Amino acid sequence: MKRDEESMDRELDAALKRSGEDFRSEFDDALGSRLERHRNRVIGEALSRLSDKKQWIPHFEFPVFSMTPLRWAAVGAMVVVGLILVRGADHGTDRDRRALELVFSLPYLSDYSRELALRMGEEGGGALLTYAQFSEDLEAVFAEGMLTEVGWEEESSLRIDYQAIVFDFSDTYEMEEEDHEYDDNIEA
Amino acid sequence: MTEDQLLSFVAHSLVRPADPETYPQPNERSRKAALEELLRRHYDWVTRVCLLEISDAALALDCVQEVMVQVAKSIDRFDGRSELKTWMYVIVKRTVGKFRRRENLLRKRFQTGSNEDLEKERQGKLTVKDAQDLEQGLLSSEKNRVLIELVRQLPRAQRHAVLLHYFEDLKVEDAARQMGCSASSFKTHLFRARKKLAKWIEQCPDEYEALIKETK
């Protein structure tokens, strides 16, 4: 006898519900015994894959504010760019570049001039490589006896080289009065 | 500990409140522990769905493992816009689809006379012992076997509707939310699924009579 659709739908609904209950009941029984081992293994495997992939990203917390590494990197990049811009305003001129070229092109001056350049970098603010300050610092190096190892001949050669720098600068830049006087003293 | 609290340990994309008492700063160990707890809480329903969707128990258990690994690998991208279960369900559906295709392929090879591939596939799995145990116990009753096998033949949306509503015992609204459809669409899927099952059962009335008799 063919059942009408409505009663068949009701019966099927009941059968499915009952089947679902049975399935969950059987599953719970299996979970207590047979599936326990599988569950532990599956979770262990998932966690091990996680550590192999190094999924954890360090997250820095500070009392005042909290930022993810990406934000820290962004802030750091902005600070670096800011410093470059600030320093570029002082050191990015043709004159400074020319001064650096001269300093590093002289064989005898190279060692301590590099030190001067480093000192300039540490002090910041573009304080050194104007012509007057450069000469002052160079004289300070001579005065501190940093060239004792090279002897007088070499030092005299250095002074000549230094004079060459001075004249080179004087060709390029308008020198101040005191600098001319200083050059005269050296020649004398 | 609530699921939200556990998730705040695990998913970086979630905004974590700064209150250190409610949400202590997670280190790697505590985050792993939180993820482990989450996986334990969701293991049951994931396994049930896989066992219902995939006939071969060994493949079903492999599918569970694949789901859990995928969840662990991508949990950091969980953004909290949905419930974790709904988010996981997408992974389950995708992974189950892959394993069903594999199962069908193996079954075709089996039907053509060579069952070496299926045996090789089973023996190569870590879960073969579990699968053998399961096959002796879980789903052993004939009435479940018949009905579940019929449900497995349903189109995907109807199959998922039946599994969530009847076998996962979810209310229509909850199941619809998990499937990502409206309640009325979900009811339509259920109705069509029952209609199709009834049609199939009509073609073999003896089995249907036996089924109804057993379930009453």
C-alpha cells in the first residue's frame, strides 16, 4: 500500500531523529574508548605542525600601550625615515659631500679623518664638516698627538696635504677671514 | 574558560583587551594549551561529521586529522566575525569534499577488480587501528547503516542540512547559521532531502518497512 506523502515525511523525520540519537550515543561510547587514542594523536599532530611552522608571532605588551610587531616595525621605519630626513637636511649638501670626498681621498688623512667622520655621525646635527670646523678638528687631531706614529716627515706631508685641502676649499667656497690668517700661519 | 578567552590566546588577529587579569599575557606554552583545549572541544562534532560523510572509517579519521591541522595552521587568521564553529565548518566542508573525492576514486578502482589501492591506502594511514576498531563498533547497527548510506547520496546542501539537524541535533536556526543560509532555505533543504530519501526508499519498500519498524 502506498503511503501518502505527509505521513511518509513524518515517519522519515522520526526515523532520522532516532538514527541521529543512536549515532550520537554510539559515538559517545566509542569516544570513551576507541576514539580517545585517535583524538590525542590528532591534536598532538596539529600542535606539532603548528610549532614546526613557527606560527606564533611575538606580541609585545607594555604598560601604556600595546602594539603588534608589524606596528612596531612601521613605527621604527617612520623613525628611521625621520632621522634620514633630519640628517639629510644638514649633510645632504654638495659642500658636505665634497668635504667627505676630500677627506677620504687623502692617503695619510684617511684614518683619523674617518674617525672624524664617525665622530660627526655620533654627534649628529651636521656639526663637523663645514670648512672651519673641519680645520679645527684636524688641528685638534694634530695637537692631541694622534700622529706620533707617522713621524715628522709624514706629518709635514700631512700638513701639506691639509693645506691642499684648504686651498681646494678656498677655490670652492668663500673662506672667512680667520681662515686666511690661519693658512698664512701654516705657510709661514 | 570561555571559548572567547581561549581564542584571545590563540588568534592574534583578535583584538585583545589590555586587562592583564582577565586576559593574561599569553606565552607560547599557554597559547598551545589554549589551542589544544579548543581542538578538544571541537573534536567530537568534527569527527561525527567526517564519519557520517565518509563511508570508509579510516579515511574519515584521516579527514579529521587534516581538518585539525588546517585549523591549527590557520587559526591565527580567524578574525572573530563568526563563531569558531561556523569558521571551522567551512574547513570541514572543504576537507570532507576532498576526502569524498578520494574515496570515490578508490571505490571505483575497487569495483574494477583491484583492491590493492584501497588496502595500500588503509595500511599507510596512522589511523588504521582506530578505523578497524570503529568498524567493529561504531555504526554497527543496520538501521543506521542503511539510512546513513542513503543520506550520503544526497546532494551536498541537503546532506549537510540533514547531518546538522538530525545527527548533530542542532536547531534549525543554529544549523542554518552554521551553513551560512537563512532558516527558510535550510528548511527547504531539509524538506527536499526527506522527499528524495522517501523516493529512494519507495523503490525498495521492504528495507523501508524494516527501517521504520526498527526506529519506532
